[in-house]
Amino acid sequence: MVVPPSSGTPSVGVRVQRHLAVRALVLALLLGLTGEVLLTVLVMLVGIGLLVLMTE
């Protein structure tokens, strides 16, 4: 079923980007619990960056 772009549903690319952002933030949380500070910060920045790109 083809959904017109004006229907309010997000495109496949936006859904994939949101999914990757959530995965990156969950990974950052897990890395934070294990004590990997540098990796936590890097992965968290990637996740936040993906979320910011979706709003533009």
C-alpha cells in the first residue's frame, strides 16, 4: 500500500534514522553502566546527532 507523503506518516528513512538513534542512546546507557566513559560520550553524541538531524 502506497501512502502519500502528506498523510502525516514518517518516511522509511526517518523511521530508520529514529531507530538507529534510539539504539545508539541505549548503547550509550549500557556503556555508561560498564564505565566506558569515552565510548559513552561518543555514542551518545551520535545518537543525539541523529535525533537533531530528524528535526531539520
